[in-house]
Amino acid sequence: MAAAERELSFAALGDLLAGTQDEIGRLPAPQRRALRIALVLEEPQGEPPDERAIAVATLALLRRLAADAPLLVALDDLQWLDRASAGVLGFAFRRLDAEPVGVLATARTGSAEPLVDLETEERLLVGPLSLQALDQLVRARLGARLLRPTLRQLEQASGGNPFYALELAASLLRSGHRLEPGEPLPIRGRLRELVGERLATLTPGGRRAALAAAALAQPTETALRRAARGDADAVDDAVSASVLVRDGETVRFAHPLLASTLYDDASPAERRNLHLRLARLVRDPEERARHLAEAAEGPDETVAEALEVAAANVAARGAPDTGAQLAKRAVELTPPERSAEATARRGAAGAPTRACCGGERACGGRARTREGELRHRRQLSCARVVRNHFARARGKRGGRAPRAGARRARRPGARRHTTRFGHVRAGTRARGANRQAGASCPRARPLRCQARP
């Protein structure tokens, strides 16, 4: 998952279930329809699926996948999980009791509390790397062997943070300076300054490509070249500078801090131009509307209408909460003279939208009591209210609502695990676990939702 995907409905669920279309096709018709619409595999027609239908379908799919072999669901960078996916996955995880399904999730220390609650979770805090581990890391990533005194200074300066240690070591190697025995390590500044030093090596085309990657939910080479104004070497330049990494057709940052630093350091005008350019490139109505909203300098009816269409599309896919958020943003960008449109959008944005799976937390996990069942029914009724708002808006305008991870087998009844990674890159440790555990059970079925910062 990436930070840019956090606001997109069912983005994480789509990544997690990529490659399972055959299994989805074997689900009962109502479940199959609900999940396919949520994952944008089928156009929404008729009554939109609610969150509970999508959650029940996801639960059935996980049980089907675990029927042949133990299943491990790996979620990297849990702090960036979108709310719609979190509601669906939380619903499913709470009901996987006897099935051989394990959950491995990673999150940054100090980030907001994850949206997914794992009732039987075991949390592990990963501490700093040892001196020997730092030595192996520098050799593997930078192809350099540092003297032991230099390694000790590197360990003390970085606090065992692998990314910080690599940046310090890379800065030392770029300088060409060889430390003499007893000479202190030249520390150029804090981690963010070291990251800025690496970003400064980007060519103009490489910087445009990297900046677009920081703002796109699904950065691909084709999209980044177009965002870089057709510069054929833009992606290559960013990869050569160790800022971007190729992962098939998809491109991701070597570290999330590179993405956030690059985006934060861009001027407001540069960011607005970037989002306006990306709005012309993306096809998804929701992502396009969000880019237009980021590019807006004030009320704009065209942008407000795009947000309204996106809200209708998202609600039709079974994510009424996200739809209401988009409708609220549409209200904010509606010009004052458009009072009728503002009233309609305000009604959609103000309706309570928490449906069954998202409202479970308030009900203690499940509607076991009569009171809880009635509360669930009221919530579902409210969700239909907001969908009806969107449906009426579409009718008036004549428009239309617009991956492989850890392989470790889990024994039946084994506890689910949530791991909080401090300064350690979650994906790196998860890939190491893959190799170690794959030998013990090569038939284990993997599902992954990995970071693409």
C-alpha cells in the first residue's frame, strides 16, 4: 500500500485479491457480483452492493482459498490501509476461527492506530539492527565493506535504522573520503537532509517522474513517462539515482521517506500543476476527481461535479463512507451561486453512512443482541439514504456512476500476528520471512498487499 492510495476506496482489497479472479468467479452469484463491483471488475447496475455483502464475499473467498492449503494474508504498511478495505477485512478476519488462515501485518511505530482490529493479535516490536546486520546490509546494498570502527560509528549515528545507515554510508562513499583510524564519521545532517541530498542528484526529467510517482496511486512506467512530458529517460534517471525501483510494470520508491520529502518540498504551484496533469492521465473517476480537487485554487463547479460523479461511483461500488467524504469535498468546492447543487451535495455528504461491517466496532464486534441487530439495520438504512442521494443526482444529470507475499503456512487455529516495524522496512523483513518459511510449506497459498510508496 502507498500513502496516495489511502483515500481510494477498496485500493488495498484490490491489490490483495489480484490474481484471484477465477476463485471469485466460483462464488455464489450475489457475493460474486458484490466483490466484482467493489474491485472494479464489473460495472455497477441496479441496487449497489453494501459493505456487508462485499465483506461476506471476501470472507467466503478467503475460506475457499484456504481449503486447499494454509493461507497467509500479508498486509504491508497497515497505516495506509483505506477505510473501505479496512472495514471489509476486519469483518472477515474476525470470523476466521477454525480455518488455516494467518494474518501478518506491518505498521510503522508512531503511526495512527490501524483501522483493522485483530482480536488475537501478537505484536512484535522490531528493534535496531546489530553491527553485524549493518555490515551485511552495506555489503549487499552498496557493495562496500567498511572497517569495523567505521561500522561502529555508523551504528551509533543511525541508531540501527537501516535506511538512515544506508544513507550515511552512501554519502560517505559518494564523497570518496576514506576514514583514517580514529577519524570521526562526517555526519552531514539529519536523515531528511540526507534524503534531500539524494533527491538533488535527480535530473529534471527524473524529478518530474518521481514527483508523479509520489502522487499516483498506481504508478506505472507508462504513466510516469507521460507525466514527465514524454521524457523517455525520466524513469531510468530516477532508477539510476536509487530513488525509484522497478517492480515489473509498476514503479515504487526505494523508501517512503523519499516520496514524502519530494512531495513536501515541491512548491504549492508545482503541486497544483502536477495534480492537474495527473487528472488528465488517470482513468479512475475517483482518483481523477481527487487530483482535480488538489489542483483547485477555489470553488470550481467543474471540479465539484467531478467529485459528485466520483462520489456516486464509489457509493455504487459499496463504499458509502468514501462517497460521503467526496460529496462533502464537492460541497466545499461548489461556487456560492450554485445553491441548488450545493444543497443536493450537502444532503448526500451529511447522511450517516456507516454500514454493517464498519459499524461493528461500536457494537462490540458482532450484532449478537437484539439492540445490536436493530442498530445494524438502522446503519444499513442510512447507507441506502446516501446511495439514493447519489442515484437522484445521476438521474438529474443523465450521467452514470462512473500482490505475492509471505508463504509461511499457519496451522489450523494458530494465532494471527500483527507486527509493528519501527524503523525497519517492513517489506524487506517480510520478504526474508518468505524465503525462510517457503521451504517449510511450499504449498502455502500467499496473498499480499505490499507497500508501493
